[in-house]
Amino acid sequence: MTPQPELSVIIISFNTRNMTRDCLNTLKRDLEDIPSEIFVVDNASRDASAEMIAEEFPDVILIRTDVNLGFGGANNLALHRATGRYIVLLNSDAFPAPGAMRLSIQHMDANPQCGLGGARLIGREGEWQPSARAFHSITADAFTYTGLSGRYPQSKFFARLDETWADQLAPRKVDWVPGAYSIIRPEALQKAGPFDLRFFLYYEEVDLCMRIKQAGYDIWYWPDIVITHIGGESSRQLKHLDFSSKASQVTKWRMRSTLLYYRKHHGAKAYLAKMLEEVLYTFSMWRNRISSNSERKTRATHFAVLREMMRKAWAETNGGRVSPPAPW
């Protein structure tokens, strides 16, 4: 009988062939002495990612999809097949530091009430990324959208969402951790259920962490587990306002998921989430529109587009009650 793997590692690949290769090579070095199984779910990539994985990593369990299932849907395919004592979810643009997988196992063994644990995420140059976060609320989102959380990063009141006020080198219980890396106790997943397919992209890990906590488990942040996350760099605030079709699509997905999340967990507050963004976009639109500066005129147009996108997201989700058919 084949012994049970210590870890089942699941990676979602979507048009990131070279980065997926680097991720797998880094991961396999860290798993060298750990019994494990690695799943890669290729989310209908068009860059021959699946062919590369099949050719260069024959021991990896490759699952191919015909369409893009989103983050949660793709992970669910592998979650149903995972047999490890613990399950690790790892982005294809995330690279564990040496010893990260061993530390992950040790922390889970030492904390039997932990249902899901996260790591300290850093960028390519070692810069900090939000790694331990609080659940969304209308107030916390307002502080983030208005920039007050960034202006007062040491304030527990204003910086509550990203918890920038906390000691980032101290382990602690948190509400949720980003999906770039997480280690999950299968028993907690069985009680909480897999990813909710209503969330095609964004908020799926927030929703999962909330359900794991509701099932009676803790969520932990462990800073000695270090993950270099390249994708975090793309989330920096844009230096320009070139609202490309790709950026527009991603923003629309975020808005839909915001409404779905608030409706699911906060009921009628979904309307407040909609109005919060609409009011802020309207205010920013008029503040820039009255200026004679051409750049500010462009900014006014940008905020007008955002306001209209939120209104469409509200209609497309029926106020957060219905998820549009996947793929979005």
C-alpha cells in the first residue's frame, strides 16, 4: 500500500508557462524529502503550458480544463482528488523559500485547531505584501478606497483591512490570508465545503476562510514561512489611467465578487457596498471634471466609467444574488 503523502500541492496554471515551470522547479526542491503529490490544473491555457508540464514534469498530476473555470473552480477539481495529510494551494507565480513546506507541516501539527494557515508574502525585491487580513466591512472598505488606510498605516482604526499596524514578523490568528499560498487541514475543508463556485475570481479565499472559521477552526498567519509572490507587483496602483479592456474586465470581476460576497455574508449591506463605490466615483468624477487640466479631465472620464461598471455589476448579479454564468 502506498503511504499517504504528507502534502498535496495544488497549482493553477493559466497562460503562465515559464513562471509555472519556475514555480514547479522551486517547489520540487523544497519537497525533496517530503512525501507529496503535486497537482497542476491547467485552466485552458493558450500558451502550451499543459504540454510543457506533461513533457518536463511527468510525475506531476496534470488536469486539463476545456474552459477557464476561475480560481475556485479549478482548485476544486484537484481538491476532490487530493490524498495528502495537508493540502497546499500555491499560485503559479509564487515561490516558496527553502524550508517553507517543512515549516508548514510543523505549524499545522503544532496547531490542531488551525483549519488554514498562511505565509509572509514578499515581492521580487523582498518588499512586504499584505499577508494577514481582516474580513471586509463597509467601513474598512471605505478607508481603503479613500486612501485613509494608506495614509495612517499604523492605525488600528483606519488600517484594519490589511492590518498594516501589526508586527508582520509575529505569528497570530487572523480572519483570512491571500490565496497565493495557504495550507489547509482536509477535515476543516470537509466541514466547511470547497470553494464556492459563485466566485469566479476575487473573494473566493475570503469566503472560504470565513466558512472555515464558522466551522470552528482558526486561521493562522506564520511569518517564518516565506513566499515570494511575483503577481503582487501587478496590483500596485497604476501610474496612468489607460483603462484597457483587460483592466476593465478584471475590475468588473472584482465588483461582481464584491456584491456576491456582501450579499452572501451581510445580506442587505450589499446595497451599501454598491453605494459606497458609486458615491466615491461620482465625487471623484465631478472633482476632476471641473478642472481645466487635461489629465484631470481624463481622470473624470475614468471615474465615470467605474461608476457605470458598478451599476452594471449590480444588474448582472441581481444585487449580489446571482453569479453570471462562468467563465466570466
